[in-house]
Amino acid sequence: MQKAENIAQFYTKWALGFTKAVEVNNTYKLAGGGYLSTCEDIGKLGQAIMEQKLIKEATYEQLLTSTIIDGKPTYYGLGFQVSQDAKGRPFVGHVGNSVGAYTNLFVYPQHKKVIAVLMNCTDPKVQPILDEAINALSEHPTV
């Protein structure tokens, strides 16, 4: 594994401000979020998912289809949320949180849009604000 360079400082938000996050080693959970990345690369991942360029068609079927359990949708496919946003637009993606990081990836295949947001802060409690921004970007035809 290649050692990352130029890594951002990670923070945790408290009532009175921010402190440096406790250093953790997430390499034990690589499949569940132990990677460091950039917003640009996460955007490229979203684009590749949208264009179905990474995996076999049958695997995309699993990734992009909500699993049904006891007749009810789970709103999760193969590792990704498969749902609709507040405006009823279908998307696939994920919101993630770990020590020192918070991420959003939303892929809108019907609108041909990918939105990626990465923050170097443990759950900054800003998801409603991000949802508003994502909604605005999703509605804009040229973004």
C-alpha cells in the first residue's frame, strides 16, 4: 500500500469549536471506509458508477437495486444507498462518517450528475445544509 502524502489535518467538532481528532488506524476496515481519498477521485468513482465502467453488468444490477427483505425495501444495494432525495429524484450513493472525516457521494444517473463532498471533520452536524446545496446542484441543468 502506498503511503499517503499531504494529508489534511482531521478535526472533531465540539460545542465550543474544533479540536484535532484522535489519530486512528482504519486500515483494518478498508472495505468499510478505511481509505483516504480526494473529492476529485470520489467524483471519478461516482462518474464510473454512473457510466457503469467498473464492474460487470450483473454486479451493477446488485449495486443499483435496493435489497428487499420481508417484502420491504432496505434502500441499500451492494454497499450503496439506493433511494430518492427529498424531491423524489432517484440516486445511488452514500453518506459516511468516521473519526475526522465526513463524506457525501450522490450519483444521479437520470440527470447525469455526480456530487461529492468530503470534510475533514467528524460528523460536523451540517447534513441539512449539505442537503440544501445538493438539492440546488441537482436541480441546476448545467452543474
